[in-house]
Amino acid sequence: MNVLDSELVKASLLEAGYQIVDTPRKADVILFNSCSVRQHAEDKVYSALGRLKHTKTQRPGRIIGVLGCMAQKEGDRLLRRAEHVDIVLGPGQLHRLVAAIGTIEQGGGPIVETGLDRRGGPRRAVIESFPTFDPIRRADVRPLRQQAMVRIMRGCDKFCTFCVVPQVRGPEQSRPVADIEQEIRQLVDQGCVEVTLLGQTVNSYVDRSTGRAIRLSDLLVRVADVEGIHRIKFVTNHPRHMTDDLIQAVRDLPKVCPYLHVPAQSGSDAVLARMHRGFTVAEYREMVCRIQEAIPDAAITSDFIVGFCGETEEDFEKTVELVRWARFKNSFIFKYSPRPGTKAAELYTDDVSEPVKRERNARLLAVQNAISEEDNQRFVGKTVEVLVEGPSKLSRPDLVVLNQPVNSSKIPLEPLQMTGRTRCDRIVVFPGRSHWAGEFIWVRIDKASAVTLFGRRIDLPAVAATS
């Protein structure tokens, strides 16, 4: 969600005549789009702001802004800790950024604008303080013009006790399906072939603007009908809303990728109850069984928090047991971090020590990595369809000799290590050329690790392909 917000902010600034520079030293405006899910994310922003303090003396006209969830959470407190900041805008006020910069340029400010607190007024007033931010989409601000994220809803009403999102992102709001379709058609006109539909709990989407309830399964049908779209993904799902009609839509619509991210957070009923997750381990397992029965090759992924308040060794072992049973494609594993303003911070003691949190994090990660590596081995020798995303993070210009005379020098070539993803969201690395980015190619897998498949591009045999 933050990545999409950053893209939309850049698009709005470019539309207003600003230019993106390649280093902060050249910038007249420096913006931090912030996160509040964990304390470490906020600490990094404050550290970066501290390093910029002296630049206001050297360059008084420079504008520094903090956007997003941390801005919503901290508000005026942020200015007290970093008085050289000019703009503080919550995620519901990003549409005000261009005007805010103009005000600062004219000598006004500082500016602090945030949405209402969840208890700061009637629900309608709170919703209105988190208006939509859906400016013109621009292909030049996306890493790959063939891929795009589309927000189909904002906010969250789940109020898990560990999570600050309902406070900083506001109430749950679903966008009208007509607006979503129009945006996706605009993206197709820009060359987009893959869309990822975004929501804090994306599978609770429901649009009633037409007089009848249009749920995520219905939306998937509508998006699949858009000519030019080849792949559709959606994140993040809540287990309570993984309904049979949604599972059937994933099964029956060829464009919808069989990739389902459904966070569990714990394998202990006692911990899930303290987290206010709204389901039991048995219910989560039943959901996984329904997915696997309908879509045997579905890639299911999850999130887990270790060291949550009151988590015992027995609770943790139940989480390990769930991971071993479900055999997730991968899991994102985090140590619990108390967040001010959440019910967990108010009601429970953070009583699991940091060394125990680190140890449990490492143990659970080791279990998941072993499962992921074993599961990925089944792709060795198979051919998979890959959407090429570009050079991998480890890519570098290589030097090779191309049948030249003995005395000739080596010729630098483009980055050879490319990366892309399969329909089930597995990362594939292969030798290639940068101009392949955005193409669908077929890759024969030669080896696999816990997180990556390695292979080489081939011409697709008539009957040998698998996804």
C-alpha cells in the first residue's frame, strides 16, 4: 500500500511540473513516505530526519515532508521531535501535498494535516477525513510499466490488538467497481498486463454503489473481462473472508493467479484470542483445506508474529506445528513490536524478552525455509511461464569473450542476471537481457533454493509447459 502511495505521490508531483532527481543533494523537496507497523520503521525515519537537519541551514529553501502512517500517528509530535520538518500529511491527506508545498514555498507553514482519530467523531465524519487519493496513473513512475497495483479499498475495521493500521489508515472503504475498471483500462492503455488489487483486508471488499453488493469474486470476473490484462493478483486476505465463491473464482478464472496470501499470525488459539483475530486454528486449517481441495496447486503464504504478549513456548510450538502442517509457499515472520494506541499496548504486558523473540523468529524461519526449499525442488526440470521484471538485485554488467581474436579486449554486455515471477508468485532468476523486461517468457528450471528458482529461457515446447 505504501509503495502504491509513493507512486501516486510521484505522479501527482510530475503532473504539477516537478522533476524527480537521483540524489537528495539535488532536491528542493525531500519527502518520506512512512510506515508505523513496527517501531523500527519509525526509528529509521527519525534517524534520516536527524541527518537532514543541518541541510536546512545550508539550504533554507529546502522543503522536508513526512507523509503516510507515521505522519497520521505522530501528528504535531513529529514537529516537536524534528522542528525542521515543513509538512506532515497523513495517508488520507496525500491529495493536499502539491498545495502544501506551494504554501511552504510562499513562506507559510509548517503544515500538519491528518485524518480524524477513530473516536474523533461519527463514522461518516471519520471516513470523510480519509478521502480517496487516485490521481492520474503514469507509467513512468512504475518500476515496470507492464505491472501495476490498483487500490480497491482503503482502511481496516478488524482492530487486531497488535495492529495500528485501523488508526492510521482509517475506516474500511471500498471503491466503486466502475472506478476500478476505468483505472485498469487506463493502465492497459499504458502497456500494463498484470494488476495486483490492494486492500488491507482485500477479500472483505464490497461495493454497494450500484444498489447490489458486488464482492471481490464479482470484481475478479469484471477485471478478467478487461482486454489486455493477462494476470490478476490480490492482497492481503483475511481468513474470515476466504469464502467459497472467492476460491471458486480463483479456480475458474484463468487470468487470476493461484496465489493467496492469508496471514494467520499465530498457531495458538490463546494467542489468536488475545490478538482479536476472529478465528481459531481449526477454522484456519479448514480454510486451507478448502483452498487446497479446489486449487491443488495454489500457493498459500502467511504472516506470523512471534513473541506476542503472553506467548509461551507451548504457544510457539503450536505455531511451528501449523507451519509444518500447512506447508506455506513462504511466510513473513516478525518479532512483536508494541505500538502505542493499540489495544495490545493498552491491555497486555510485552512480557516476552527480546532474546526469546529473536530465537523464536530464527527457529520458525528455519522451519519455513526448509519447507519452501523442499517444495521448490518439485519445479526442477519443469518449464514455467515468467513475467520478466528486470535485472536482479545481484545483477552486474559481465565481461565475456565472443569468438574474437586473441588480442581483442573483452566486451561489456548488459546485466545478464534477470528476474521475474511465475503465476504462483515464485521468484525466478535466469540469464538474459534487460530489454526482456515486461515480456512473458518460458524458463526451464535447473535448480531451486528456499526463495528462488534458477533456470534458463527456452522456446516453449508445444506440450511441455506448466505454470
